[in-house]
Amino acid sequence: MDVLSDVLTVLRTGRPFAARLPRTAPWSDHHRDHPEGFGVQIMVRGSAILTTSEGEILHVGQGDAVLVPHGSPHRFADALDTPAGRPCSQSEERSGAVLRAPDDEATHIVVCGAYELAPGRMHPLIASMPDFFHLPADPAARPELTNAIAMLDGELRAERSGGDTLVPALFDAVLMYLLRAMLEGNARHCAIAGWATALADEPIRRALEAIHAAPERQWTVASLGDVAGLSRSAFSRRFTELVGQPPLGYLTFWRLTLAARLLTDTDAPLAAVSRQVGYASEFAFAAAFKRDFGQAPGRFRKQHPACEPAVAAPLRPMVSGAA
């Protein structure tokens, strides 16, 4: 089981927002705080300046990408001294929207997108990411990413049949290539060293894959250690150091995360949900779920509507955010 794909599939909700935004200098876009949004911005034409709310400045060149895993507020502009523009509309960034606009005269073009993450359930992999991660363009080192960005840009540029199906799939591909580049190429980055190293560490990766492939199995530290090929004590110590949680603590976290998604996405009885995530009785499952989520699973289901994919918005021009 691919842990990275599994984590994002379970935690995100609906379809991604995606847009191709032509901008003519001087321009400035202000992105508000969106704690449950995972954003991506890619410069496909021109260069820009990203300024965080703490005053950190990133110089984003043509072809560069910036991940914003926690929806942190920031300003994106053609130059540092360009006056601040209007805040981006939340209605324009709703899940499932696909926005296009003519770009014949644009000096800059930004391809951007965002996922809504499941509320109140931050996976430690995502929690460990920095607020902003800047990945410079490198077509020679990452040709697959370059090609995926070009394909996404092409689908967002042209109004062709099937585009609203292709755009989310291509955005998924771009995001995965970006995350792979971040995790594989930056294992020593202080903010993501644990999970980057964990996924690169073969014994711990095997244990994580086993948990994700069969969360219902009655795993023990010893049996997971056998999968990893390590002694019980060595495995427990190494897993905890790299993942940030003891093995059985992470197992419980992931079981209950899956349970929350099953409760919102399906009408399966609680007994069936409890068995699917590895609890021998509905009572044991309900007690564990209430400890973690602060409410019984039945009440949680009533208060959280199903995470159905959003219906894509009609194609329409995007109003410029020029200052």
C-alpha cells in the first residue's frame, strides 16, 4: 500500500479547486488564512514574489512551484513594491471549481489549485510539512513533474471536452510529483526530516505499508517488527523516532481516521465500520472513537455530511486581481 497516496486520498474531501490565472503587471493577490486547505501555486509564465504574513520573502521563478500545506496567509505579486491587491474570493476557490481566462496579453500566468482537507484530522505527515515549500524548476532532474505541469496548463488553457475530468487527475499527478520531490530530495530538511526519512527507511516503510494495507489486522509491536525485519525494541524505538508516534499509537490514529471517513462516506452500520478498522466490538470502537474525536460515532456521522465530490463550476473568466 502506497502510504503517501493513501494519506491524501483519505484526508482530502471533494474535488480540487484549479485555476489558470493570467496577470498583467502590476498585480498582487492576497490569500487569506485557510487552515483546512492544501494549496499549490506554479509560475508558468514570468516570475513573482511571495511574501508570508511573517515577512519571509520567496522569489518564485518561471516553472517554480510553491506548496502551502496549511493554507497559510500570503501575498503573491509581480514585485515587492506592488501595492496589495484585493483578497482572493472564497467563492472563487470553492472545491471543484475550474477557472480559465484568456491570456494573450498577460505578462504572468499562475496555475494554482487547492484541496479541502478533512476538518479536525491532520495527519502527522502533513502536520510535519513547513508552511511554505518552494521547489525551483529543474526539468532535467524532474522531467515527469515538468511534463505533468505542462499537461495541466494545457487543459486549463483550452476549453475542450473532457477537461473537467482531466484537470483533477492532472492536478493529483502534479501534487504527487511535488510531494515526492519534497520528501525524497529533502530528507534532511528540519521540518520534514522525520516523515521524509521514515518513508525512505525500508524497514519502517514496510511497517507503515503493512498498517495501511491491513489496518483491521490485530497488529502487535512484535508482528510489525517482524514485517520490518527488526527486533521488537529496535523497531519500536526506530518507528517512534522517525514517525513521531509509537507503532500502536499510529495504528490507532490511522484506524480512527479511516473510521471517520467511512462514517461520512458510507451508510455502513457502526458494527461493520468497527470491524473494518480492526475493533472486535462496536462498544470498544465507540469508546476509542469518542476518546479521539470527543463525540460518539453516531453523533459524528449526523454532524458531518458525506464528502461527495463537488460539482464543477461552469467555465468562466477570472477577474484579475491587479492592484
